[in-house]
Amino acid sequence: MTIEHEGVKVTATNFKPSTDKLKLYVARARELVTESEGKDTADNISSVTVTLCEDGGIDLSYVAHGQKFHRLRRITGYLTADVRSWNNAKQAEEHDRVKHDPKI
């Protein structure tokens, strides 16, 4: 069973709960996101999956996307957000830098 509630796709597997119960699961997922990520990310949930376990418990999983952010760079003590305002030499220096994988 799949419904959409407040822009969140909610899927139940192994059982068929009422629509009201699915709405409660979305609210609980938002609480969990708020506890771990902060209040501003609770509205970034795109999907919730609810599964009935063999022991009768409920497994709740969700997909939440983080907030967008702006990168600031510190060059010789100054903060700047956009490299297009730099002169050609600084732009070349930034281009030649070793980029590290942020997922590591």
C-alpha cells in the first residue's frame, strides 16, 4: 500500500494500515529527523517505508535530504563565496588544487 501525505511517499509492506496510521508514521519519521539532524531538515523527507516485522514490531525507514549550503573559501584571511570574483591567477590556483572526495 502506498499513499502520498504532505508531499511524502509512504509505503507499507507486509500489512495494510489505515491512512491515519500512515500519517502517524510520517510524523514519527519527522520527529526522528528532527532529533538527529535538526528542526530545519524535518520537512526534507521524500519517502517513508513501514514494514511489519515477523515479531510484530514495525520497522520505519525514511529518506531525507539535507539542507542546501553555500561553500565559503578562505584565501589569505578573506572569506569569499564565488570564485568568479577572483582574478585570473587566483582562479588558476584554485583550479590546480587537489580536490578530496567529501564522501570519505
